[in-house]
Amino acid sequence: MKNDQVQPLNYCAHAIEDMRELETILRGAAPESARVFRRLIDMLKHSVKFILPNCCDLIDPSELRQAHLDLTRLPFPCVAFEAPWEKEDGIEQLGEFQQTPATKRIALCWEASPEYELLPGLNSILDAFPEGGVFVLPIYWGPEHRRWTVALGGSFVPYENTMQDMKLEESLPASRIAHAATIEAGLTKSKAKHFRAEPFYLLPEFYEKTLAAYGGNREKAYAQIILDSRDEVQTVVQACSVINCANVTTAEVSAPAALNKKRQEKGKQPFFSYKVLQLSDERREAGKGGAGGNHASPRMHLRRGHLRRLESKVVWVRPAMVNAGTSTGAVLKDYAVQPKG
């Protein structure tokens, strides 16, 4: 499958270009949202960027446990996770909420701090969660509109979080509506465990339009936000839990200097450097020179695996290795070294 290959996606650069165009249009019609767009563009520029495998398929969603939540901490204050999102089952209808296909995803994430308070009062959520957490905002591209789009809002995932049984009768109305929609679509079991993720909106004028479309039903508007950010929240939990394992490090994929020079000459947004998840022992093997010296650029993404708790640490357990002793070609079933070309 081609999306197992590690290749720069450059989603953030293309998203910034589309967002700049829309920000110019919004200045007159939706000035508050335009201001948020300007802040988001700056955050995308300066975020630490990660490339993830298709649909961030690192963990079986049915195997999500408390251990994953305990490791859900951003590695940097502002992070952009990029992942292709090509699914065989196509577009999903979640109850009464139609889902637009989005085949390229950015989960823009930031920790609650004054520096990143995109709307006045947004960080007041810390009154309820003083231990902090991460804001998760979907930015996506789909074949229908062929443009990068910023979601109406996203979800705040508290750092102090607990997996617990979902009891619809005890849930807040928006969560109850969203959860019922996922059950109806067959994406969630009625007795599945869940964790806290609080919806928020970022684009005031668009939120008011959405609210009007739902007849003023605020809970349905928030349920839409919950459903629209569902995949990105899972992405953050999966990616962070793997990143924070003791035996996982990152490799660098550098920005292309020659190509960026041409892009700058044309007035385009230069491409960025990226980080890719890599197992520590593979990085050491790559550094021995068997891959032409390019030890920082793995060829294949990590495939689905699971956490294993040892006495003093948590490690990532991957699928079986193949030809583990060789120094040429693809040495691992799930992650190999890119020869320098």
C-alpha cells in the first residue's frame, strides 16, 4: 500500500496558501473569523510537524486503554499531525449528520496557554481542567471542494483523563447526540468505553450560521463539532501515546532546499521539515552506515502495534521483523531505512 511509504505530504504549506486566500475574503464578511485565520496560519507555520501513516493506523481503536490516555501529552506546545485518509468504505453518514469526504488531514494541536488563546475566553476551559490539556482542530482537504478547509471547531482533550463506560443517560446532550450517531453508523458499540473531549468553536460567524441551520439547537451544533473532530482526536491520542514510549524516537525529513528556492521565487509558501516516528533500535541500526549515510530518513511508516508496560517504562511493540541482521535493502517488515538517493 503506497501510504505505508514515508514521503513528505506538504499539507501544511498547501493549507496555508488556501487559508490566506480565504482570510482575505473573510476580512469584510467575517472579521472575527478572519482574525482567527491569521493566527492559525501563524501557528501552522511555526508548529512542529509530523507525518503519520494512512488514517494514523497505529493502534486498533478497539484496544484503546487507559495506558494510551496516560501517555497523551504533546511533545511540543504546538504540533501539526499530517496523515492521508484514504478509506475503502468511503464517506460515512453519522445519524442525521452528513460527513464530507476528506482524504487529506491535518490535526493542528496546541496546549492551553495565553500564547495560543485564539478567541477571548477559550482558555477558560482550564477552570474545569486546571491540569491542562490539548486543543485539537481539524484542517482538511476533500475531493468535493478541492481546497483546504478549517473546521468550525474542534475538541479539547484534558491531560487528566479516564477511560470509563459510556452512559448515555448521564452524558451531556451534545455528547449523547454524537455518540448515538456513531452507534447508529456502526462505528461504536453501545457499551464502549470513552474519555473526555470537550467541543469548542473557533469561527464565530460560521458558528452562528451553523446554529441557525439547526434551528438554534446549540447541542446539535456542538454534536456536529464533536463528530467532525472525532478522527483527529483519535489521531492525537494514538500518535502521542506512541511518541511518548521509551523506545520511540523521531527521524527528520528535511525541507527540499532547491524546490523551496523556486517556490519562494514564485511567491509560494515554502515546504517545511517533518518528523517521522521511528523505533530507537532502528535508528541505531541506520546509523551504522548500511543505508548510504541517510540514517535520519526511514522509508516505511510504523505499522499498527501495541503498548507494553515494563517495570519502569512503557514501550511500543511492533509486528515481527524480517531479515533483521541484513544491512541492505528493506530490513524490517514494518519500518525500513531509506537509501540516500
